[in-house]
Amino acid sequence: MGEFELIQRHFQRSNQTPPGQVVLGIGDDCALLQPSPGHQLAISCDMLVEGRHFFADTDPAALGHKALAVNLSDLAAMGARPLGFTLALALPSAQDAWLSGFAQGLFALADLHACPLVGGDTTRGPLNLCITVFGELLPGQALRRSAAQPGDDLYLSGRTGEARLALALLQGTDWALQHTAPGALHRLRGRLERPEPRMALGRALASVAHAALDVSDGLAGDLGHILHASGVGADIHQALLPVAPDLQALPEALLLDCLLNGGDDYELLFTAAPSDRAAIEAAAQRSQTPVHRIGQISTTPGLRLHKATGQPVMLTPRGFDHFA
Ligand code: ADP
Ligand code: MG
């Protein structure tokens, strides 16, 4: 199978009418996209590298799903609507079964969010997947990291920590095996391998929330990005942090590490004025997404965790850093 046959067989879908925003898809030197009148483009790019972001034996369909999910999640965190995406693919060899599994996972999620594949590049090399996603939003509505204001409520969609625990179980880590029930990995694996980007919530928040980002490298570390960009501090209340059933048997220090420093959650962390609580509730309802108020933004710099009793604990944001 040559390069062009590979693209045609696995990535070019001639049996489908592309959505209206795609003037020209795969096959020419460039794709042509038509954003809605008066909209801005929102563009994001994320790379997945074998051995770094996923194991070599990961189910190719899950990989196709995740490669697009992490990119869509960035659009959600900005409040954007997807228009399309490109796929740059380096493959050690052209294996038909692997490619069709990958394409199946990729296109299932793409179709769910009406985000068509419009182009890409294919080369031989160590397995590496790079997706660039294009979205649109109205000027002034983007949810920027720099927009948090003192007094804002701090919210989290869904819950954090399950992907971290799944990873620890997959790696056979002692603490994870010791404190989880049998079957936990079976339940948790999807949280690591098939994150669901919070697209509907992100768009519902676009005209209401102030700052937002998607939690990919740990809640505390990623919140640190909002605090830094906005020049504010924050207080989190431990009692308000949602805890998944599979995490409930973890000793407190491990539990907090999963909740605050885990990675791969792809939940939205955002701030909004207390006067907009009803609007946030409505956005959560409309998008059928669970949302928890976990703390607030403060003029006092730093990030504090308040426990049920005693002095608050200062948190040092330490999200994952590839070069630390
Ligand atoms: P060029 O020579 O301009 O780099 P290519 O020969 O790499 O073009 O690609 C031919 C067409 O196939 C282009 O429209 C390109 O966008 C598309 N394409 C290549 N690889 C992929 C891929 N992995 N997924 C989707 N489209 C692809
Ligand atoms: Mg090319």
C-alpha cells in the first residue's frame, strides 16, 4: 500500500457530503474552510508521541479517539465550535488493520462533533500523531486564561483523578493496586484512553464564564496558568472537590495527588461572577454536563487548599512538564 492509497483508503471519505464550512477537503494542496460571517478562527495543535503519551500496544481506535479528543478539548476550553481538522501522521509501517482501527475511532468522534478531516500529511517514521483543529467563535467571546477576576467562583466540570488512577493501575503501581477494588481498571480505563471533550459545555459557557482552560496536566498546575495569566490567587475547598467512587478508598495524600496533580482529565476549569450562578447552572443543564463549584478567585496571590479543619495548605502547582 503506497502513501496515496493509504490516504485514500483510510482517510478520504468520498461517501459523505462534507458539512457546509468545507469548501474543499482532502486532495488538493490546501483545504478551503468557510467560517460563519463575522466569526474568528480558533486554532489549536496537539501531538501524541508513542512511549511518551501512550503505550505501543494501545488500541488503535482508542488512539484515534484520543488524538482528536485532546484537540477538541482545547476548542471547548475556548468556547469555540469545531470547523475541521488536519492530521499529520508518522508511521513505522502501513498496517491495514491498525489504520482502519485508528480511522474508526477518529471518525466516530469527528462525526459526533461535526468536525471533518480536511487534510494532513503522511510520512514514515516513529509513531507520532499530530492534529491541528480549527474552530470558530464570535469576537469577544473567547474564554481566555487571563480573564479571571477576584471574587469569581471557580468551577470544574465532571471530576479529576480517574485517568491518573487508571494509568497507575496499567503500570502496575503498588499504591494503586493496594487501594482499589478488583474491576477498577476496567471501569477507569476509558477515562484515560477515551476522554470526552466537553464541547457542549464550552460553547454554553462562551458568553457567561470569564476564564477557562481544559485540565490536561493536573488541576492545580493548570489552575496555576489561569492565576498567572490573570494576576490573581485562588482558594479551593477540599470538601467541594468531587471524588469518583473508585478513588474513595485512597489514603488522603494519594487521593489529593490524584485529584490535584493527576493528568489526562480533559475537564473544563473555569471562573464566573457569583451573580452568574444561575446562568452557569443553566449552561450545565443545557449541555447535560455535571459542574461543581470548588472554590473562588482571590486578590491574594497563590493557591490555597482549605481542609475541613486547620490552616489552609499552600499548593505548589506542579503539573506535568516534559522538560522539567
Ligand atoms: P503535498 O504534496 O502538498 O504535501 P500530500 O501528497 O502530502 O500533499 O497529500 C495529498 C493530499 O492528501 C493533501 O490534500 C493532504 O492534505 C492529504 N493528506 C495527506 N495525508 C493525510 C492524512 N493523514 N489525513 C488526511 N489527509 C491527508
Ligand atoms: Mg504533504
